[in-house]
Amino acid sequence: MLRVLAVDDEEPALGELLYLLRADPRVRTAEGAGDATAALRRIGRALEAGPDGDEAVDVVFLDIHMPGLTGLELARLLAGFARPPHIVFVTAHEGFALQAFDLKAVDYVLKPVRRERLAEAVRRVHALVHATAAPAAPAVPEQIPVELGGVTRFVPVDEIAYVEAHGDYARLHTDHGSHLVRIPISTLEERWADRGFVRIHRSHLVALARVDELRLDGGATSVRLGDTDLAVSRRHARHLRDLLMRRAGG
């Protein structure tokens, strides 16, 4: 079971996070810290005690915007240790996801925190902490079930080029057609962030690996995926360009 440290300078948010963590059966203990400096002292004791010591911490659920030392700065400090705890960022801000994953964060959970989304983050950490040294089984591609005339088909996520919003539904576009699923695009955006999907517009989520071209025309930005052109909103244009350049090594 996991030993957790939650860090947030807002007491109500910290209390709610601790309540949800302690309710998860995979969590053994969940402590709180009101700022990054207090958290650093607590983690220092954990590292001195070692992974099997009474003070050990397996994972830190870490807010980003805090007075003094920020969550990102704390994560950078921890990255310098030989065996730092895992990091899950919990924040109200979407714009730091790239920096978070550069720091090898296990997950990036947006506030207000939903019980189901937090449980998924705990599951990911639990799997990492309890991974064994046994030979790994062949990786099974993640799939998403879609209904086709009474038949459930399992579509590999790697085959999806982009997602189109349809209210509480989403249309998944692949090279072989499209499929409508009853999942909001915002849910897929969170779930597939670590699989290279990024929001480019309120209506579209794209797989970065499937983007062939980024176009600028008279102040408007668009991307081409095969034979499909999709508009990129001004809000997302710069972030998308940075991600594509980083992916290309530029």
C-alpha cells in the first residue's frame, strides 16, 4: 500500500485531497503539508530513512502554485536525489503539463479533483511502486470499446488520428473510418495526455504523431493530418507549436 504526502497551501483543497486519498484502499497513509518547504523537510526525513523505513514516502501529490517554493521547483530539487518519491501534480492550471512531464511526473490531475480521476492517478503510481523485476509481458495496446450495430469493437488508441467533440459524445477518427463514443472530449484529453494527444480547439483533440503539417495563414493556424485540415485556436497555437518542435527535436 502507498505512503502518500499531499502538498497544497490552500487548507480546504488539502483537506479534500487527503480525504479522497485516505478513502482509496491502495493508500496506507496520507500526510499533508501546507507548503513546499515543509514538504521538502518531510521528504528529506523519508530519504534518510530509506524506502523501508517508517518515514518513507512513495508519492507526493503536489500543487504547483504555492507561495515561496513552487511545486515545479520542488520537483526539480527532488529529481536530483538518487531515489526520489514519485510525483503527481494536482493543479487548477493546464499550462504546466509539458514541464510536469519533463520532470517525469506520473500524472497531472486538474482541479477540482474528481474521485475517479484521482483514483486513476493512484492506480498508476501503485503499478509503478509494485512493479516486479520479472520479465515484462508483451505490451498490449490500449483500446477503447465502440458500439457498432450491437457489436462491440475494440479500437486501438494508436489508430486514432484525432477526436471531434459532439456534446457529451466524442467521434474518434481513424484511417478506416470514425466511431462515436459516449465520452466527453475533456475526459479523453485527460486520459490520453501521456499518449501524445493534445487539445488544439474546443472541438478537436489530435495525436501529435499524426500531425503532418502546421500551417500559418494570415494569422490563422491549422494542422494537416493526412487529407484532413483542422483549425487551431489562438489559445492553443503556441503550446501546440512548442510540442511539435520538441517532438521533432527542434
